[in-house]
Amino acid sequence: MVKKRLERFISHRLDQVPIASVYVKSRGWYFVIAWAHRLCGILMVLFASVHIYTLSFLSTPALYDAKIKFFGLAPFAFLSWMLAIPVIFHALNGGRLILYEMFGSRNDNSMTRWVFSLSIAFVFLQGLLMMLWSRSVSMLFFWLVAATINSSLACIVISKSWKATGSIFWKFHRITGSFLLIMVPAHLMLMHLQPGISQEAAMVIARIQNPFIKWIDLGMLFAMLYHGGYGLISITGDYIESKVLQNGLAALIFLTMAAFGWIGTRLAIMI
Amino acid sequence: MASHYHITLKIRRYDPENRRSWIQNYHLEAGRILRFVDLFRKINNEQDPTFSWNSSCEHGQCGTCSVKINGKPLLACELLVENAVQYFNTPVFNVEPLEVAPVVRDLVFDLTKAYKRIDQVKPYVISPANPPSDQDEYSISPNEMKQYINATRCINCFCCSSACISSHRNFLGPNAMLASMIRVLDPREKEKAQRLKILYGHRGVYRCHSSRACSFVCPKEIDVAHFVALAKAGRFNDPNNE
């Protein structure tokens, strides 16, 4: 009873959100969620590009520390908390899409409720962690747990898609998505478990020097570049009719992702 | 519940001779159970005989009267004034043609061009299997039919295509995908490989992003997204690989 009332209250309020409400009436909530998924994805690709670019300064730690101090300012700390919203929403909604498309789960309303509830919980937890300033986490243990859970998820998706008919590129997009599902939110959370300290050059270098974490980072980097690149190419393919322009943009996206892949790999090898 | 409504239709007009497009307002007194096709006819009879629109059966079976009302693609013959006022919570309606093909005039779009997408998936049995030797005709069992019976209810009104997040530029469209899948699942069809090539081609199911707008707007209440998701999950395996 309370659950139904709460749902009715939330859905009534959401129906009044400008612009979104027009699309809710004309295309349904899932259309709005699909657009939100896209926009969050684009935002994350942009952020990841800035992130990799900033990390490339690690070769000169003093320069890196000077730049990272800038991100420690209060407005940036707030923005970095806000980043949890697109990250967790895109991850969980991506999980919902994988369940819907690949595992035949049609209980979409319930899955969507979970997406929103867990997203809200994650964002608040993130904020709490930022305020608590905890330093007692073992990075190796943290990544071992996250990577084990996530690799298991990716293996399930691989086994499901392996023999199915269809595009290998699309399957790989889903496989990389399932690999990033926990890894990216975990990465974000880890950074905020030790704000400031964990982002200092010496700490980042020490972390990347660990062979296990180095492989984790490289795995995340390439999964993210493929996943983001495929997503962007897919969006351009939806709206651009000219084959020449479509191929040109696909090549540009591929080259950009390859360049970021090169920067990231070089960094991991050098450190 | 009002017995009459004062409604305003803001209709997107298009004059092909001068290639001019504009919004024209029509104010109408309408009974609550009038359909939108009735309103269009009322405009023709009482206000403006030049206003063009499309319809044929006018009972939700042919799909020719599809338009966008306040952004929602639907069949004008199925929408009652009373329901529209309640659903959109306004007596003012923006009426536009679907953008799935070039507009011929006002609300009439080029159905021949729209149907070209359906033609691409070959909506017929390409290579029919012979009936069993002891029968004159090929009978499909209820179990086989159950898998795709809902998909066969599609009337190609193009509402799903118009609503789709993937737009209609490079995607053949949810209705074209349904037409393809019906024949993939049809046990009478022997030519599966060619069909799967189109279904999984660059204008096929992978253009779908599961926004489920197709299922939301479908006037025949077909869960289109469910069928497209089945295809993406690889449920229609290539018989050559089996």
C-alpha cells in the first residue's frame, strides 16, 4: 500500500518534469530513460578523456600534483560527487538492458525500480564516504573483490552470447559493458575513499606499479574505450544518413579512442 | 464529464506546390466520442476543404490514418476526443504527419516510400517448403504459431518507426523487423539465411536500443521491443549452423 502510494507520488511528480513529461506522454518512460542512458554515456566518455589526459601528466609528478590540486577545490569536489549520478545510472541501466536483451528478463518495471533505488543509494553512499574521509581500505583487496565479481558477470554474459547469432561487435559492446558494470563505480568509490591522498602523484604511481592493479587499469581502459567508442559510433549511425559522413565520424571516433588507448598504455608501461 | 469540448487543432500544413509549411489553427466544437478522423472531416466540411489527410478503413485495421498528436504517433481513427483531452490534459492538440517518409501534402506522407523499408525485408515466403506428403496444405501447429502470432497483428501504420529513438534514417524500423521475424519463425519458409542476413545487417536489429517506444505507441498493443530483443539475443539461430 505504502509502496504503491509512494510510486504514484513519484510518478506523478516525474510526469510534471518539463520536456521529459512531453516524451513520457508521447513515447513512454523507457524512451526518456534511453535518452538519459545516452547522455550519461556521452558525459562519461568526455570525463574519461579528460581523466586520461590528466593522468598522462604522471610522467612529471610535480606537474601532475599541481594540476590535481585544482580538482581538489570545493566546486570540483562537488562535481566529482555529482559524477556518481551518470556513472551509476549508466552502469545499472546498462545492466538492465543486458538482462532485457540477452537474458530474456521482461520484468522491466521492477528492474527499473531497482536501477533508480540502487543509483540513489550509491550516490548517497559516495557522498558519505567523501565526508568520512576513511583511509583504512586495502586497495589490493578492494580490487580483488571488485574484479572477481565483475569478471564473473562478464563470463556469464560471454557464455550467453557466445553461440548466439549476430554481430560480434554488438556482443563485445555488451561484454565490455558487463565488465565495466561494477569496475567503474568501484573505481569512482575507491577514489573517494581516500580523497586528496589517493589522487596524489606518489599514491597513484605506487598503485599503478602493482602488477595486478596495472592489469585491472588496462582492462578498464580498453573496455571503456571500446564500449564508449561503439556507443558513439552507434549514435552517429542513428542520425546521420550520409554514408561518407558516417564512416568519416566512425574513423574519427576510432582514432580518438586509439590515441587515448596509446596514452593510457604508455603510462601503464612507463610507471 | 463534458458532453462537448471546445478544442483547438494546431495542424502542420504543407503545400507541395510552393514547398511551404505552416501551422494552422482550427477551433472546433466536438462531441466527446468523436474520433480525430471525424474532426478532420468536420474541418473539411465546415472550415477548410483544402486540408488533406489520409484514411481508409477507419477502424484501426489499415494503418493509413497514423498521425502525431501532441508528439505521440497514433491512429486518428482510434483516438476519441474525450480520451485525448483526458490523456494529454489539454483541449489543444498539435497535429503533425509522421516523419517516416516525405510529406505529400498536410498530414499525408508518402506511403510508397515508407513501404520501401518493408519491401527490403521481403515480407513474403521466399522459398516455400512442400506440404507434408500426406496433406494438401502446410499446417502450422498452435505451438509454433504461439511464438509469433502477436507479431502478425502488425498493420504497418509506422507509429513505431516514428517513435523509435534510433530515428528512421538508417534503421529499417521496428515494423520491418517484425515482418522479417515473422518469416524467420514461419516453418513454411526454407530461405532463412537470406532473412537473417537482413535482420542482423547494418540496418537491422542492432540499430534498436531498447527504448521500447515502439511497444508504447503500438495501436495493436504488440510488444515490438520483446521480439526485437529476442532477435538480439540470437534466438533465431541460423538453421545452417544448427
